Amino acid sequence: MSDLVFASASRQLELVRNRKVSVMELAEAHIGQIERLNPKFNAIVDFDPDRVRAQARALDAAPQPRGALHGLPVTVKSSIATAGYRCEIGSFLHQGEIPTRDAEVVARFRAAGALILGTTNCPELLMAYETANLLHGQTRNPWDLERSPGGSSGGESAAIAAGLSAAGLGSDSGGSVRVPAHFTGICALKPTPGRIPGRGHLPPCVGPFSILGVIGPMARSIGDLSLLFRVLSGQDRFDPVSPPLASRELSLDDLRKNAIGVFEDDGLAPVTRETRAAVHSAAQALRDAGFRVEPFRPSTLEQLRKLWWKFFVQCGAMFYAPLIAGKEDRLSPIFKEFLSIARALPALTAADLLNAWAELDILRGKTLEEMGDFPVLLCPVASIPAFRHNERTWVIDGKRVEYLDAVRPTQWFNALAAPAVVVPVACSPEGLPIGVQIAARPFEDEVALGAAAIVDAAFGFRPPPMAAR
């Protein structure tokens, strides 16, 4: 069973396609892994084995494969509408909510023949880099139960890393697929907004979150991530930010035309020695594949981060204010922590918001101009590997690093509305995964995935020992 559930999504699909394994056999392998390990990790929060078996029977009975993902066992973050499944966003304020209609990406999953195992845990209302809430409890990292799998797609990353799911969907407004991928040793894509439709995300990706927020695929290899991108991308004509772009196939020669700028940090928040080494290793793998890789760091990173903070933290709190009014006694500590961060800042005025919006457009243009010679960037995902539950400060090279500063490398690319891919490369002295981040210019998602595939081929996924037993 371990060999089957840890096979790549592409390999699982091949086995089904060649009738080496039935969809039911694949489903049973994942059901067994979930029943064995989910009580330990608390990754999946809505799971019914009989419902999974009913889907598997229908897929096995189909006269022809339904699509490119026929029979693939997948999970979906519980902030993405999935008809018939609890999508409560980790909050008592949404307890018992079951959508009657799929998000566009879930509809595309089903149309392609994917087998939906269940929905996965997230921090309350998504506003944290750790996955815990009062409704479903704390999700634990399959590499070390004392550590977080990250957030807000932490349940999704833990499920995929532990072989509970072959692949799945998360969402990302400030690193929420990329930090969990880094913490659990898997791959994830934050796409350009609209390349993968965001319609059906809970809450909606509107206002500043139409730039910051996306739904993104998560898997154990870049090959699987690219497969999901091809299946899920394409214009959604009811989504105003979804462009009429088809996915592209790029050759290695096409990819090599993109010089890569590499940097270890932003000069403000230090990263661990092992994180620096991971970036160096990834850079060398790309050089060995014929890419031009040189030191380069955009000058705009801190300005982008400050604008991200204004929109994600301050506007995020403003968006949630009507929902939580008079109900704060029902909120999880992790969401109250977010509110305390937001409320410590001066209230935003209309002029503040208008000026910030204009500044973001100008700053995005300046950043893209600076990236003219280096349209691909290679950098860390975070200052640290997976942190312990409730840990909020760290000391690196004698310098104190705070909670939101430790993950600032992901925030830059949300503000830039650029695609960014995470791929595992190394491990910490404690044996925890360390990923690197490869970003490209907006709408160049295939370039970021192509470069990441080179790194993935050189390093790649390893199963967490406690999940592979």
C-alpha cells in the first residue's frame, strides 16, 4: 500500500489507465492510509469512506475514462466550495456549511475524473501560517508531530505529504500553498491570478484579494503539478480576472532563454544556513542544465511586502469585521492573534487605500522592469523550516526574526501577482524539509514550472518516515 499511495499522481493514473490497478483498489489504498494516519495528523476534516467507494465504483463502471485525472484520489482545502462536503473554513461561524455548487476548479476536477476523498483543515478564516482552529483542532506535520505543517493550506499539504491524497487544491494570498509545501516537503504552485479560476473560493477573492489571492495545485512532484495546471487552467468566462490564455508547452531550449536571478534573502530578515545551502544547490542544478544563473535581487521587495501587509492584514480584518461582529467569543485563538496584529495598526482611511492601490500598480511595473534581464527568480520560501506549534519568534545569526517576517519571501509574489513554485531540495539538521521558490513574471506560469522541474529532477520528494511505515 505504501508504494501505491506514495507513487506520483502521474504513475497512479498510468496504473489505472493500463488496468494494472482499478480505481477501487487505488481508493482502498488511500482509505487505508487515511484511516491509519489521519487520526495522528488531523489533515482531512470531512471524510466518508463509503462516499469514496461509491465514486470509485462509478468511475470503474464508466465505459471510457472521464478525463485526464480519471480515478486520481484528491483532496480539497475546506475554503474551496465542494458540493456535498463540509467547507467550514475552520470556523464555528461557518459550522455545518455544505455548498450545493462546486467552485470552478472542483467542477474541472470532477469533469476530468478525479476521485474526491474529502476536504482538508485550515486555520480559522485562513489568516495564519499555522493550521489550527476550535472547530477541528490542530493539524500536525507528518515529519514531526510537534511542528506545524504551515498554513493556511496546512491540512492539504499534510495529507499529500503523508500519502493520504495524491494531490489537491489549496489557496494562497500570502504564501498559503507555498509555506505548507516548504514545511512538509511537497510541491505547490501559486499561479498568476486568473490562470486557474478562483471563482468559488470562500471567501471570494475580490478587491485587493483579486490580486493577492489564488487557488493553487499541490502535489508531490512538479510533473504532477504541471499536469494539474494543464487540467485546471483556462479561462472561466464568469471570472472577471480570468484571461483567455491556454497553457503552453515549453521546450528546454525555450526555458533556457530565461536568465535566472538568485538571492538568499532580502537583506533584512536572515535565513538559516541550510536554507542558503538549498538555494545554492538549486542554482547549481539549473546551471548544470544550461541556464544562466546570476546573483540578482529586485530593489522593490520591502515596498511590495509593506503593501501586501496593508492589503492582507488591514483590509483582511476590515473584510471580516461584519462577519465576526458580536461573535468574538466564538473565534479561535489563532484568528484572535491575527486580529490583534491588525488592530495594533492605525485604521486605514479611504485616501490610504486609494494611494496604496495606485502605489501597488506603479511598484508592480517597476519590479517587472527590473526583472527585464532576469525574468525568473530563485530564492527561499521562508527563513526557517517548519516551526513548532505556537512558536512565533526565532533567532538566526544572532538576529531576532518575527512571525510574519519569517515568511516574507512568499508575500512579495502575492503583491506582484506573479506565479511562484515551491520544490523540495534539502533538509534541516532536525531532518525537516527545506524547499526553494522559483518565481516568474505574471502569466509566465509555465516558465516557473519548467525551471522548477529541473530542480525537482535533481532533488525531489521523500516520504516522511512515520507515514511510510
